[in-house]
Amino acid sequence: MIKKFFFYFIIFIFNINNSFASEKIAFIDLNYIFLNSNAGKNLNLQIKEQKENLDLEIKIFKKEIDDKKNLITAQKNVLSQSEYEKKVLDLENNVKEINLKISQKNRDLSIFKSKAEKQFFEKLNIIVEKYSISNSINLILKKENLLMGKKNLDITEDIFKIFNENIKEIIIN
């Protein structure tokens, strides 16, 4: 009788420890929220527009340079050697200036993109933090860092809905 009692007592103790040891874990697909939320779509659209504008400017600059180059080449036989060299030098300087402007605009675009992502994920982090507290989640992992996980541990849709309800637009400073 004492042996049975002791045996059941030991099993009971181990079951209690197992139930206290379980921690609530979830995972989230941040890229899905960034690409599909209203605020994320808006930011992606702004980034895309700036990229397209930059590509258009580059195309225009290339056309201008090609036109000037063709004009100088056509005038090669008409111009004196010194005048021809001066025009070629002016064209090279113009190309350098344009390349500097394009480089600066590329940096500006990169900075804008970084700021947009940073502000987006700061706002998302606040929502995820509140969600984890209200649902007693101890650990939230990024989906892209997981090899495998149960579908019921994915909180992406819940966070997506809350994010869309609370964050309509993110304005970049």
C-alpha cells in the first residue's frame, strides 16, 4: 500500500513539473505583414515610385549623354582639335556630375527604404508585444528562422488583422 502511494505520488510530482515547464511559443511571418498590410503596401508603393523615378532620370541622362556624344562625334571633322578635345572634356565632366547625382539619389533611396522599414517594424513590434502579453506568449520567433512548426503556433494572421485595424499609414520623416 505504501509502495503504491509512493509510486502515485512520484508520478503526480513529475506531471506537475511538466505542466509548469510548458511555455507558450508562437511564430510570425514579418515579411507577409510588411508586403500585405495597408501601411506596408503604402510604403512599398512609395519605395517603388522613388525607384521608378530614379530609373527614369537615369534613362533620360543616358539619352542626353548619347545625344551629346553623337553630336560631338558628328562635328569631329568640322571642329579644330583643341575645340574637339574641349567638348569631349566637357562631356566627361558632365558625365561625372550626373554620376554623382545618381549616386546621391541612390543613397537617398536607400536611406528612405531603411527609415520606412525601421518605422514599420517599430510600430509592428508594439502590437506584437501587446499581443504576446495579452495572450501569455513567452516566445515569438520569426517564421523565416524556423525549419518547421505547427500551423496553430502561427500568429501572423492575428497580428496582421490587429496591425491593419490600428495602423492605417506610416509617414516617413
